[in-house]
Amino acid sequence: MVTGPNWHSGNASEDSQDTRGWLLGHFINTTEGVRHSPHVEVKWYHHPAGDKRVDWTTDDQRTTLLLLIDGHFRLAMTTGSVMLVKQGDYVLWGPGIDHSWEALADSIVLTIRWPSAP
């Protein structure tokens, strides 16, 4: 990890180990400079096969982009279900859509959501 005034360089897997995969957001310690943001949250996460979110989100008022880097991932939403099977497959949803997910194979996903809100 290399950090300077108003910039940061590192490894997504290593830098997000203590923050449940989150690299950027309002909840990142302010001593880490540009990684602390009230505007956007970024998550890089390796989900082992079988990993799932049992509880659904409720009334989330943010916009979210989920992008498959590798693996096979299923996203269930109140509007339907989407299978992400090919590198680059993604789902984008807006405020008020509840969701849950499951890794059907070892999967790496990138999640971006905004704004970053408690």
C-alpha cells in the first residue's frame, strides 16, 4: 500500500480485509484520506461457492451496480432474479429495490453504490 496527500494505491483484496470487502465509503477511517467518501461506496469481494445473503435488504435508498469479475453469481431482487455467468455481466438497480444474492461458484464481484450513507 502506498499513500500520499489526496491519493492512495494498493491491492483491493488486501486493503479491504478489515472492512468486509469495502474499499471506499463513509465508513472507512478518515486517516485513510481519499478512501473515505460520503458520495460513493466500492466493494471488491471474493465470495466462496455457497456464500449467500439470507436476509434481504429492506428499503435501501441508494443506486447499486454489481459487476461480475469471475465466477457464477445470482442476484435476486423484488423485481426478479438475474444470473451473472460471464465476466463483465452486471446488474444496476435503483432506490427501493430489495435484494439478496448467492455465489453459485467461487465468485469475485465489484459493487459500487451511491451515495455512501449510514
